[in-house]
Amino acid sequence: MSCIHDNLNAIQHTIQAAINDAHRPADAVKLIAVTKTVPPQLIQQAYEWGQRRFGENRVQEIVAKASLLPADIEWHMIGHLQSNKVKTAVKTSRIIHSADSASLLRKINECAAVMKLRQEVLLQVNITGESTKFGVSLSCLEELLLVALGMPNINCCGLMTIPPFIATDDELRHWYRKLKDYRDRLEKKHRILLPELSMGMSGDYGIAIREGATCVRIGTAIFGERAT
Ligand SMILES: *Cc1c(COP(=O)(O)O)cnc(C)c1O
């Protein structure tokens, strides 16, 4: 058995343990295997294990890899999206996790309309307010959500966040809980459902799941350290 299979088995166990701790349903969490810089042969190994959801932070990587890998793979765009890449992102991505401005939403809506589909998007939230981060600030989130809700070819199905690179478990718990609280409030206030919370990476997905994550985006723990 390959190392990637071992890693995926171990992660699956950790995910189930966190789900049990939090008294959530067994299928409450989707694992997105993050494959940036990972060559197709290794992605294929994860596929053979049974993994079907993969995440990339560049649209060109999705296009290049999708052409070499099985068609039933579900690609997730998790990185910052430039407006000139939106058309390709809509063509290839099951969910765009990184919508963070009204202009980007407009462009996604336009492209989705041309392709006669409803694009699933998550609003990326800059939960800490760090100026170096992409994502909408918490103070502008509601306004952006209303923009998204007004677009016929966009299905806004939740929120995504990337926590600070260096944080203690308590701090991570705090940020993840905060995102979920905001989500809960927005759902109540606008009588809508925002079921997806995309949060949790290799180092902290157990914490994120206990705080309500529905999508965890895991790279290093599956494929090893990335050569940067
Ligand atoms: C790279 C990346 C991940 C995965 O990070 P790991 O620490 O390798 O698990 C998750 N989310 C986003 C947005 C990323 O760019």
C-alpha cells in the first residue's frame, strides 16, 4: 500500500473521530485533497484509494491536471481568482471557494449564465482582518452576501476562511467559532441556508471539524511537504 493511501486512511480516522466528538453525522465533512504542486501520478494514487474531491489554487493547474486524470474527479478552486480566469474556473470547478468581491461575483455570474449553469461559490472571509490576506472583511461580509444572493447564476452555499499561519489551538478555535457564529447569524437574519463551512487544513482540521467545518482542505498531510 502506498504512503498516500496510509495518509488518507489516517486522515479519514481523524476526521471520523472529530465528527464523533462533535456529535455530528458521519457524512458531515467532505475531504478536499489539495494538490497544488502535486504531480498527476500521485493524484491518481489518491484517486485509486477512492478520493474524488481535489482542490487547486490555480485554475491553469486544474485544466492541466483534469485533462490527464479521470473525468469523475470534482475540482475545487480554493485560491485567489483573477477575473481573466473566471471563465475557465466556472467551466472546471464544482465549487469556487474564494469569491471575495462584488466584481468577481458579477464576473462569475456572467460566465455561469453564458454556460447556462448555477455556479456554487463560497465567500472567502478574512476572519482576522490581516491586511496581507485575501477575503472579505467581516464588516463587509453581509453586503457581499446580499450581492451574491441577488445573482441568478450564483448559488452561494457558504463561507471559507484561512486562519493565521501561526496560531495556537485556542486561537484557531476562536477564529473558526467566529466564522460559524457569523454564518448562523446571517442564516437566521436572511432566512437562508449557508450549509458549507470550508475551514481546516493539515495542521488543524480536527479543531475545524469540532467547530463545524463541512469541507476540510488538506494537502501536506496527504502528499507530504511541498517543494516551494
Ligand atoms: C495549500 C492550501 C491548503 C492546504 O494546506 P496544507 O497545510 O498543505 O494542508 C488549504 N487551503 C488553501 C486555500 C491552500 O492554498
